[in-house]
Amino acid sequence: MTDMTFIDKNRQTKEAILLQKRREILAAEPEKALDMILSSDLPARLIQSFSEQDLYFLTHGIGINDALPILALSTSEQWGYMLDVEVWKKDTLDIDAVTRWLRILLVADGRRLLRWLLMERQEFFELYLFRNIEVIVREENEDPSDFGDDFFTVDDYFYVRIKEKPDVIPDRGDDEMISQEDLDVVVRELLEKLLEIDHGLYQSIMLEAVGVIAAEIEEEVFRMRNVRLAEQGFLPFDEALEVFSPLTEEQIEEMTVIRKTRKFEEDEDVVFPLVHVAEIRGSNKFTDALTLVDGMFDLGEFEMEFATLCNQIISAEQNVIREKETLSKVVRKAGAYVSIGLEILEGTGTAAQIEDGPILQSLIMKHSLKNLFRLGVSRVMELKHQAERLSRDSWFVRNKLPLSFWGETYLGILGGLLVKRPVFYTQAGSGPLYRDFERLSDVEQTSRALADIKGFDELLSMIAPRLDEFSGFFLTYANVLLTVWAHRRAGHAEHNEGPVSLSDFKNVFSELWETGERGVDQGGVILESAKKDFLGFLSRRSGFTEEEISKRLGSLLENLFRDIEKEYGSVADKNLDPRYLAHFCVIK
């Protein structure tokens, strides 16, 4: 008993050392990672301890050609994962991709490749041969010269002609291009090695390959590929879409999980991927929760669960992810929406009643990462549905106005919500204008903006300005409202609603400011009486009370006048030029 305990502890120690080495290698730069593997005491043991996904990203990071020593020591399961991910375009086998990967694995270990294909992927192998060769079985009285110069044989019985590749330009990089010569070399070498391994099996494979019912075999090969990938979270597209299906706070409370208390990493039969969690950057509620459970609970189960979630997102978005940099975007999205889900629950009464430890710790132990992700996504999809309703049923749509009518900021917000997968408009002066929603404050900020747009749209629908009189002007909600008001300030009748003349505008403009004289060195301040007059005008025209408008749009109207002060506060009346008056529609 004591001896067995010692053996178990020794095994656990070795597994822990391997786990730590894998983490260090995945975090290292590609060249250093390769050196760390090849200089280790047992490189084969180390390589084969990687999960299929981790090794896949590692080899792509290093470069497939440079990683050939790693591929030579990889397991057949690790090879199989790479082919499953790389050689399909949706439900169709990509023959060029198959050729490319078979060429790589032939260089890595050709004989083992053939044994693996024959033992575990025979139908796949036969389908590949069927797609690429024509075969003639030579009878005893036949002269091989009758078959033509493009036929060859490796056993003087089966004569093979390699089919010509379709004359198409594939959408792939130079290192992925497959020429006719590449195809010829790969097929010849496969047949030669197959004959070396077993002549009888060679004959059997050749006979079966020419009689393949391609559609049925491809469907079955694709089904088995999907079964293997589903175990790692790569579900078929229709099933993977569930990760984006809505989930409410009430529903998630009925879908709680029970976390295992064992040390996940000590189970030698489980090799969980590390690269997904390793790509998490920054700090949010999700990372805070992981920190809370680390130490009192092993993170291995969370790492596998998070990897599965990321893989389901990849399947739902139908992306092929080869580099860690691209994976980082998926990781960032997954972590962000899980974080939003945690924020939502953290603020509910249900979460507040949890007594066992900090709320975040309790929540992440109680709910699956996938359900937390769905909850976060649901809040963002609600915003998308609101934006879609605005773009379908609102006043500005009925008047055939473009999204640009709402100005740069609101245009950016609406544009980010109307794409297939909504994104957050950052309004950044530098850097990307859009990113994934990362926290609940992003959702709330966008929600307020939509409420603003809806408020202005309802206000305009009641005011009903005659837009046909603004022909030739780039219209926004601001310059329409302000120009119609300028007509009233100028004493014009209600029917005057087009652009205002420059002379009339100068009179109106001069009466807006507390200081009568403005220049380059003097900033003007708009009179409070002018702001109140604008509010009164909106109330009279719309039928809403001033209190209703102030409550819903007061801060926005204040910001509008602040923008006018910033833009024109130092401009003298005589220097006003219609070309530069974006807030008003003015003609000379």
C-alpha cells in the first residue's frame, strides 16, 4: 500500500512538472519554445503531453516547416486533430489542404502516417485517392504502353494516372499553394510506402479506392470528423449557435452546475488545453472570479470549460483559427461576455443572498461559463433588437434619412449594433473605433444612447419639419431642429422651414450670446434665455411639456449648446460662413 502511494505521488509530481513546462512553452516566443522542447530530457514525452489544441497553436506559431521535428514526435491523435481542423471547407473536403498536410506528415514520418491512415482513417484515405487518381488493372496479355505515358505503376499490376488539378486560383497564401507537381509527388510516395508496408493491403486499397461512392463516403467521413471535434467544443454549426441564444436571469438560476472538488490536473486521462486561458488579457469580473477560486479549487476544469466555450464560439462564427493572435480575439470576447454575465448576476437580489464566500466566487462555482456567456450576450442582443426596431419603424426611416442623420457618435453606435455580431463603438480618437462589449457599463452606455436617439426621433415625429425644403443640405437631427428654431427667432412664419438666409442668421446668431463682441481670443457663452426659448419652441411644436423634454433630453440639449459655444463662441458675426456652419442650414 505504501509502495502504491509512493508511485501515485511520484506520478503526480511528474505530471505537475510536465504541466508547468507546457505552460512555460506556450507563453514563450516561438523560437524559444522550439528550443525548450527539443532541449528537454524527453522531448517525445513532453510533446505528446500537450493537448491537441495546444500543440496545434504551438506548431502554427513556430511555423509548420520549422515544427517538423515536433510533428515527427506527435501522437496520431494530435495529427488527426490538425487534419480535422484544416482540411474541410464547411462540409466539403478541401483536397489541396489534404495534399498539403499529407506532404508535411510524409516528411515528418511517412511510414507511421500510412499505418495511421490504414488503421484509423481508411475511408478518408480511399476518398482522397478516388479524387486524385484513375486506375487501370493490367491484364496478362496487355502491353503497358497501350495505357499512355501519363500512367505509372509501382507493382506492374495497377497502372495509375494522377488527375490534373482544377485550373482555379485558390484563396490561400503562397506557403499553402499546391501545384500539380506537389500532388504527383505526394500520391506517388503514398502508394510506394503503402506497397512497402503490405502488398496485399495495397491491392485491396486500390480496388476499393476506384469503387468509392464519393458522396456517401464524404458524408460519413465528415460525420466522424464532427463527432471527434464535438468532444472539444467544436459543434456542428446549427448546434454551436446555441451559445448565442438568449438566456434570462430567471432561466440561468434554474440551470446551476455542481463543480467537482477533485484535482482536475491529477487525472492522467485528462489533458486539458492551456492556450485559451493563457491568452486572457486584462482584468474583469471573470478574471477576478478565477482569482478567488484559485487555491481553494483547481483551475483545470475551468480551463477546459473555457476552452470548450471558445471552441463553440469559433464553430458558431465559422472561423478557422490558426494563430494565437487570432485566438486572442475569441478569448477576449468569451471572457468579456462571461464577465458581463457575472456583473448582471452580481447586482441581482439572488446573488446578494448568497452567503458562502464572496459573491463572485459563489457565482462562478454555481453557473457554467457557457450560461454566463449567454446571459451577457442576451443583454447586448437586446440592444441590437432595439437598434433594428429603430432602423425599421422610426420617423427618420419613414422619411428615408440615412443613419448619418444622427451625427458621428450616434451613427457609430447604431452601426456597431446593426452588424451580425454587435460591437461597441469606442469613440476613440486613436485606435480601433469598435471592439466587443467588455463590461456592463458598455451595455448601459449604449442603452442610454439608443434611448437618446429614440427620444429625438419621437420629438421630430411630433414637430414634423418639412424636410423637402432642405434639399441639397447634409441633414442631421441637430441642424434640422436648430434651423427651424432659427426661423422662429428671426420672426418668420411657421411655414418657413428650409435653410435660413445668412443675413437673418447673423441677426439671430448675435442675440444668442451673453457677450456682444466675440473674436479669436474671446469665447462666447450662450444666454440661458436663448436655451429656454429653444426648449419652449420644442414644447410648442411637439406637444410635449417642457418638463417631459427636459427629463428625457435635457442633458443632450445642454451638450448641443455647449458644442455651439465651442465651435462658434470665438467667431465674430461678420466672419460667419455658411460652408462651416454644421449646426445650422444657412444660405447666402
